[in-house]
Amino acid sequence: MRILVTGGSGFIGSLLCETFSSDFEVTGTYHRHLPGEGAVRWEKADLLDTACLERLVDRVTPDVVIHCAGMKKGALLGGGGDLCTRVNGTATESLGAFAGRANPGVFFIYLSSVSVYGAGKRSEPPGEDAPCQPCGVNGISKLHGEEKLRSLVEGGHLRHVMILRLAPCYDRQWTRNLERRAMMPGGLSYVRWGSGNQRMSALARGNVADWVGFVLSNRERFGGFGVYNLCDERPYSFNEIIGAFKASGRRPPFPDLRVPRKWLSRFRTMLDGPTAGKGELLRSHAGKICDDRIYDNGRMLATGFRPRHDLESVLL
């Protein structure tokens, strides 16, 4: 099996390359710095260079494409949206079209994000069929990439596409997505926002590799166009995250800073008025600490796959 992993030097892509190169012929792409030696065949690639993408796909003729490469954001508070759209949307469409032409039976896996659901409060955790209302650059551009791939399937250019909407990822060495809910900026103290019982879905990096391995071993079950929320088996409260950090002994015994619930309520009320542009993004960040951010992973679990990594097994 020939596997092409774009963004093979990145956080998720590097683990996928390492995991599958012992059994399959893996080609990984990188943008700036050549990764270390190993069984992976490395190719430098610019997603916005259409001719480069076409030559790459024609050389590899992949049976599987795992599209990890992308751009998470433009400017911090707006701007950069056009570039993100070109990278996450237009380049994804080009890669899919070239892969389908080189190998009509190619299996295309696209790493999207739960940010496509947007920042609004919901009465139930959104499943894959819930309406998508992204407000940030990352969510908007990732959804654009999904729509481009759906169009390729509907047009007969691709037969097998799997969209993976990843919850915020972490592993033992990279915990930034958890720190944002449990620590003050700069990491000088832990912080409990209100009760600290707010919950979030998260995704251990190892569970991504396990899921992809599960899919590759059962490709006949995943034909056509499919969308899956990918999360650890259960969500975690902010208090659990703080407890796991403390128990791991990986950080000094920082003090706890408590932010009263009424302060959170006032902060949220200030941002819930009719705003646009920067206000939308600020509300999104506020919602991540004020509200639950849980996503329905029932479709993933219904396949029989069970994530074996969780907060405790990774940090402790």
C-alpha cells in the first residue's frame, strides 16, 4: 500500500508517518525543514504550487492520501482568511482531484476540525449532521476544504473520502490545548474558571493514529463520503485537567487562581451583544472557558473502535 501523508513533519503527520512506514510505502511531505532519516520517503511540497502537487501525486500514485497539512489561522484577531482559504480549501481540492486522476480508487482522508461547528452554545453536543456555523478563520477554511472534497465525490472525481473533525489535540509533550483551560497565560498559575466543572472533548494524538490504522484495516466498510467526529472516549472537566497536570509532576506546584462564576457571567454578557469581526472571535475564546465544548463521537464508537489513550494514560 502506498500512502501519501501531507504535513508529514507536523504534530499529527509525523506520528502517522512513523506508525505506518514500517508496514507500508509512506511518502511524507514537508514545507521548510527536512525531517530526520528513516523509512519514510520525504518530499518538499508547497500546497499552493499546483504544478508541484500534480508532479508529487503522479510520482507517488498513492492508494491512500492522509491530508494533514494546512494552516490553522491567519492574523490573531482577523485577517489572513484568504490565505487560509487557499491553503485549506483550494489546495485540498487540487490535491484531491490529482489523487483521483492518478488512482481512481484512492482513499482520501482529510483532517478537519470541530471548529467547523462554531462557537455558539448548543443544547446537545453536535454530531456530524449538525449545522456548521464557523466564525473563525480555521473553522471557515476547514469547512471550505470539506465542501470541496464533497463536490469532487459528487462529480465522480473521487470515490472514497473520509472527513475527520478532530477535537483539540494533545500528547505528553504538547499540552497547549489543555493548558488554555487550566492555566493562566504564561503558565504562572493554575486557574479554575468558576466551578471548574466545564467539560471539553479532547483528542490524544495516539488515538488519531489508532483510528487511521483501524480504517485502513477495514477500508471496505468506509466507502463513499463519510464524516466522523474524532475525540477521546469521554470529555474531561477542567478540574480533571488540573488534577492530571498536578499528578503528573511535570510542572512545578503552581498555586491555584480562582475566577468567581459571577465574573465569568459578566464577561460573557459583555460579549454576547450584537458584534461582528473581532467580537465573534473574542466570543469564541470566551466560550471555550465559560461553556462546555463537547462533541458527539457516537458515530466513531459505533464502528467498534475504542480509543485506548486518554488524559490519564498520556499525562500520567
